[in-house]
Amino acid sequence: MNDSAPAKSNAPQRRGRLSPDKRKSQILDAAQALFFAKGWEAVTIADVLAEVGISKGGFYHHFIAKEDLLDGVVNRFTTRALDAADAARGQTDGDALAQFNEFLAESNRWKIEQAKQLRFFLDAMLRPGNELLSYRISNTVADATRPVLRKILVDGVGEGTFDIPDVDLVSETILNLSHGRRETLEAVIRTAEAGDLDAATALLTERMSAEGVLIDRLLGLERGSVALSQSEEYRLMLRAMTQG
Amino acid sequence: MNDSAPAKSNAPQRRGRLSPDKRKSQILDAAQALFFAKGWEAVTIADVLAEVGISKGGFYHHFIAKEDLLDGVVNRFTTRALDAADAARGQTDGDALAQFNEFLAESNRWKIEQAKQLRFFLDAMLRPGNELLSYRISNTVADATRPVLRKILVDGVGEGTFDIPDVDLVSETILNLSHGRRETLEAVIRTAEAGDLDAATALLTERMSAEGVLIDRLLGLERGSVALSQSEEYRLMLRAMTQG
DNA sequence: AGATAACATACCGGCGGTCGGTTTGTAACT
DNA sequence: AGTTACAAACCGACCGCCGGTATGTTATCT
């Protein structure tokens, strides 16, 4: 009956069925790659569908909107940073300064491990039209890091190690340093990719040393207390970033 | 010939013709109001057209894309801040600290004048879905202010008034303080609107005092050198904001 | 008068999102 | 084991609308 309708005809193309977790992360993988390559606004759902080899219905079964993709990508990436921060939180031996320096070292270690991925991220964040992605990532990372940093500062004030006028304002300020760091990193990466690893290392070390001195003041410490001018670490990080 | 086509028929509705400047600012007025009310992404070109009472062709005669509206609104608003900053730059009498304090005072004076408009801006910037607008405004204002601030700091170092490890990093850090200030302002405005002007003033003064102390350290000054805890000024500003 | 700026209107391609239906895994029941 | 029942995974056609364009029309200026 009612075969006047354009024949239901061919069966839908089967492309395999996966568990929700697998599919979701598969979709996020594709979305992440596309966002980094083309920018958030320029990527369409159709692009993602084509990349994954899935249909629109399938996609919207797992995500309720395009925005979900952004959240998904951002959260998945920053969750690892959160874990690293939590790991650092565990080590409570030493005074607050030691803890703080350990915190910074852990942060750097994480960056070295993630160097290649981080490089893509930086590229993506500096790409015009990707301001929203950049904004979200910064905020998410800062939100994840803030409590850890804050606790260290509070401990330090309690010990008498630090002399801080306003703990919240100072943590915020330290976190905000990452904003400007991006510009430096851009130049550093370009230099490193041009082959001049020494110059790149010097540039990055200079920036981080300046941050260190600034933080020294914020925490009421003597100049040089905060260990943020680890040339060798940066060299390793840059080598890892530019290789591959 | 070729009158098989559906008769050109009725003449276009004339709705008045304006000079480009008038129309542009008229369109920007409408766009600004809509952006603040609904958020950048939620506002369509059609919304703006309806508000102004103009056609699509008219709109695209003055703006090449929707993005242009964002830039237009942001630039028009921040230009005034730039002008105020330039005015402050003109007064070169007194040492760098005096100049710096004058710079801050000028900034506050501008805020008082623009208080009502600023209030809408803050509302808009805190509105979810308006991250892009917020991001752009912050950047534009910072870009406009940076050179002025930087010059004062350089002068201060030259005079020996300031002791600054890295002028660029310190200016950046001072500029970055505005990010966190938004959250405070949100709370302050709510308190003020609840009728408790005293509490609101106290809250704002506390934040600004903390910023002042922090800047003292950044500039290598004695605590209290930077005049950022002007309760009376803040009270005036808040009164202006909540009135009307 | 004619050139040009300031519009208007119809239209387009494509996007995010929806919907009704179909397939497939799974587990309970016989 | 075989059958059945149900929900989850998935498909693809479709929709409304949005940003943007093409082309025609009127006002203004020289």
C-alpha cells in the first residue's frame, strides 16, 4: 500500500555499530583534529560526519549540539592537566616554596610529555577565528589549577614562608601570566622550527625567568627563590615539540 | 521582452535615505543594544534590520559581514577609552608615580562618566553566550591602554622612581588584573542594586586596595604608594551606575 | 543629464538541528 | 538452543533559517 511514495528502496548503509564510549571518543578525535586544523567556526557537523563515517542521526544520538563538541574536546584535553595537578597536590613534603617549585616542575613535566599535542593546541589557539576555543581552554585549565595553587599559597602564608597581601588576587595574577606567555611561545616555536634551538631556549628562559622574578615579588620572596629559569628543561621541551 | 517573468510589479518601499555616517552609527546603535540584550550569536542580521527599519541591501552596503558589526561596536565603545588615555598621556608633569596615579584617576573618571553604559557592558559581558564579545572588548581595551601604561613605567624606571624587573611583563600583569575584576564588579553591582551602597563600596574598595598593594610590589614601591583605594570615588561611581 | 551612492527585494547555498524509521545487540523467557 | 521483546545505535530525508549575493530601483550631487 501507498507505494506511490518514492520507494523506501535501498537499505541504509551499515557502517558498523560501536559502544557509546568508543563512538564518542572517535567523534571527539575527529572533531579535535578538525577544530585545530580549520578553527571552530569553520568546521561543520557534516565535516565531522564525513571524517568519522557516520550519519547525522548517529551523531545527534551522542551529542545534543555542536557546542557539545567544543566542551567535549576541551574537557578531554584539560582533564589530563587536572590529573597532573592532582598528582602534584599529593606530595605534601617540604615547605610551601618547595611545594610551589614542585608544582611548577610538575607542570613543566606535563608539558614535555604532551609537547607534541600541546604544539597543535598552541597552533590552534593562535589561529584566527579560534578565539572561542582558546578562551574556553584557558578558562578550564585555570579553573582546574586554581585550587591547587591556592592551597600552596595559603599553606605558605600559614608557615610564614610567603608574605602575600591577598592570596586570591595573587593566585589569579599568577594564573593570568599564561595569557601573555602564549605570544612568547609563538615566537619561541617559530625560532625552534627554524632550527635555532639555542635562541629559542634563550627566549623562553628569558620569559620564564622574568615570570619567576615577578612571582618572587608577589610571594614576598627573595629574588631567585622561584625556580622558573630551568634552561635545560625548556630545551628538552622544545626538542620534543619540534621533533616529529 | 521576457515578460513571462513574474512582473517586476510594485516599487520598493522607500524608507528614507541617510548619510553613511548617520546610518552606520544608527545600525551600530541597534546592533549594540541587541548584542547586549541577547548575545552576539543569538542576534541575526534580520533582527538588526527590523530594529533599524532597513533592508538587507542597505545593510550590506555599509557593512561587509556580520563580523563587521562586532568590530564596529567594540571599536566605537573602546575608542572613547583610548581618547581618555591619550588625554592622560598629555599631562607629563610630576614624576612617574604621580603620572601613574593620574592615569588611574583618569581611568576612574572615565568609568564614572560612562557608568551607565558601562553597566550594560558588564551585564552583556557576563551573559553566557557572549564570550566572544567579552574577549574582543578586553583585548581592544588592553591594546589601547598598553602603550600609555608602558610609557609611564619606562619613564619611572628611567627616573629611578620605579624598580621593575621587566617592564613589558609588569604592564601586561597590571592590565590582566581587569580580568578578575569583572567577577568582583558583578558582586558589587548586585550589592549596590540591592540598595546596600555602603557594602558595595566596601567590596569594591577592598578589591582595588588589594590591587594597589600588588602593584606597589610590582613597581618596587612602598606599600600604599599607588592610590587605588579611593572609597569616595567608587561610591560616586556606584551611585551613578545604579541610578537610572 | 548622467554618474554614483544609497537603498530595496528576491533569491541561494548551506548550516544546525529534527524526525520517523530501521537495524542490531542483548537478555529474558520458553 | 531458539524465539521474542525491547532498547540502544544508527540512518537519511527533511526543515527552517541564516548569512550573503545579484540585480534592480530611487535619490542626490555635480
